[in-house]
Amino acid sequence: MADITLIDDDENIVASVSLALESHGHVVKAYYDGASGLDAVESQAPDLVILDVKMPRMDGMEVLRRLRQTTEIPVIMLTSKDDEIDEILGFNLGADDYIHKPFSQRLLLERVKAVLRRARPEEDEPGVAPGAANSKIMKRGKLTLDSARHDSLWDGRPVRLTVTEFLLLQSLAQRPGFVKSRDNLMDAAYDDQVYVDDRTIDSHIKRMRKKFRQVDPEFDSIETLYGVGYRYRES
């Protein structure tokens, strides 16, 4: 079960999505414009935000941009199939996933389940003993990753990453010096049911580098091998 904030100005979509999610035990709070939805999320953070791109008062891109100034709550964007530019922009701003309209309830539920599974700390999962998180810390030079909490540190200073960015970095850092293709990184950050193209991975990497360079302007540990992929260089 999760607390989910749904922001969409289409009453039919709000009704159908809310019904599908609530039938699977989730608690849904719905808002019909971006400004109201943003205020609600900033007032009480949910586990997941489902956000339409085109809305009155404040569109989904602006809501996402403002959210990413203060939080890394997972965000799934809703968009029409012909809005490829919006999709690329959304990933650049820090969206975790996209669903194209029209979509089936089954697809929606699978994508929600996948994003929540990636976002939730392992120590909160059934069958994981308390304290197990202590064995989930990875150190690579100045980088420290805590996979139980999705926390990342660079030279002792926190770097806020989205769920997707964290999983991509974790995959790269697991084997410093080894090249990971974009397909390898897709497999690490997304479930099998989710397809993203190369530009999506590139957008996440670009945004992640920017965050680390805000902490350390000399950061250069994520290397691009053009036409091949990326690798992590341990500093």
C-alpha cells in the first residue's frame, strides 16, 4: 500500500486511475490542477506522484521542476503518445517514468508497482531483518552509496538523487572501470516491462553529473565512451 498523489485535470482519468489504485490498496489524493497538487505534495509528501503534463494554472513540467528543487519523490508522468519532446524534457527534469495515454489499468498498476519497488528501502521489505541495511553500503573512492536508504554521499557531502539516478549510479559503481552499455543500464534501473530509449539514459546521466558538480566542480567519475556506454572511474 502506498500514499499516491494524482494530479490531472481530466475527471475521467482521475476517476478511473483512482479506482484502479484504490482497488489494490493504495490511498489516492487527487487534484485537478498543477498549483493545487504542488501545494499538497509540499505540505505532505506522498510515496509517489502521478502527474499529467498538460494542465491549467501550472503544467506538469513546471510542477516537476519545482518538486525537484526540494524532493526526490518518485514521479510518473502522463502524456499523449505524440509528445516525445515533452517526454525528453520530463526525464531531463527528473521524472522517473512515463505512461502514454490512452493506457490500460493493468499497465498503470505494473508501472506503479515497479516504481514503488525501486523506491522503497530494502529494510522496509517483508522478510528483511532490522539492521540488514548496514550491509548495503558501497564505497568507491569519494562516493558512498547506501542502497537501503537510497542515500548518496560525495566526499561526505549528500547528493540528492532520484530513484532512477541512484540505480544507474549504483550499477556503474559496482564495477569501476568496466563499461556499461545503455542496455545494461536500462536493465539496472527499469523493469522488463518498461522500455526507454538511449536518450532517456543519457538524460539521467547528464542530470546526475550536474548534481555531483554542484557539490564538487571537479567531479569527473562518470565517463562517456561514445557509441559504447558509460563507466565509473574510482577517484
